[in-house]
Amino acid sequence: MTHALLPSSKVESPCTKVCTLDARNICIGCGRSVSEIANWSRLTAAEQRDICRKAGERRQQIAAAAT
């Protein structure tokens, strides 16, 4: 069983070490906002999972805009 799926499990940061902000202050590497990055370690696992979902959507938007 994978512990990453358990509600109380620690969520791995989506950081890709490509820390560059776009005009909206969204990291083009991980898709998180500046405040999401700054607050990451203080968030609950559920909040972190929600941010990962939103960040994935943002990365898709960034990729689509680049083409």
C-alpha cells in the first residue's frame, strides 16, 4: 500500500527546481503561486494535495500558452 494516498501522509513538494515566476507570480516549474510556495510546510496534507492538483492545471495552461 502506498502511504502517499493516506489523508494524513506527508505530500511531496511539486518543486522541480525551475524557480522562475511568470507575470502572474506563478512558478513556471511547479505551477504554484508565491504564497503557496511560501506556506507549503505549514499546510495540511489535504491542502497540499489540493495545491498539487491546482498546480498541475496551471502547468498545463502554461504549456498550452507556450505553444
